[in-house]
Amino acid sequence: MKITKDMGIIEVVQKYPDTIGVFMYAGMGCFGCMAARFENIEQGAMAHGIDPDELVAALNEVVDAAEEGADKEESAEVAATN
């Protein structure tokens, strides 16, 4: 698990930009909000009535899928050069 509920919202978005869609879908599209700058995922989820564990699971699914896609792309590039 790469993302945990004690990580900051902005920290996660900056490190894993693919997670923006998950936050938006959950109704947490307030990246310009001052609270997002100091709240962790659990605090933000609770403020929006969202189960933090479910949110973290969805965020990690997106990150894993993005990394898996990047790995496949890298493998294809290596194979094409050989």
C-alpha cells in the first residue's frame, strides 16, 4: 500500500496525480481549499462523510493501475529496441 490515510491530501495529489479523479469522484475536489493543505486523507474523508478506508483503497487501486501501465509501457519499449 503506497497511500495511507495519515498522508496529506496535497502530498498524495502531488506525488500521484492520477488520484485527482478519485478525490473528485468522492466529492473532494477542493484542492484549492486551505483545509486540503493541512488535512490528511482521513480528516478530509471524515469531513465529507466518506469512509477513509474505502477512499484509501480506491486511491491505491488507481496508483497501482497507473504503475502497472507504466511498467508494461517500459517493457514494450525495451522489447522494441532489442
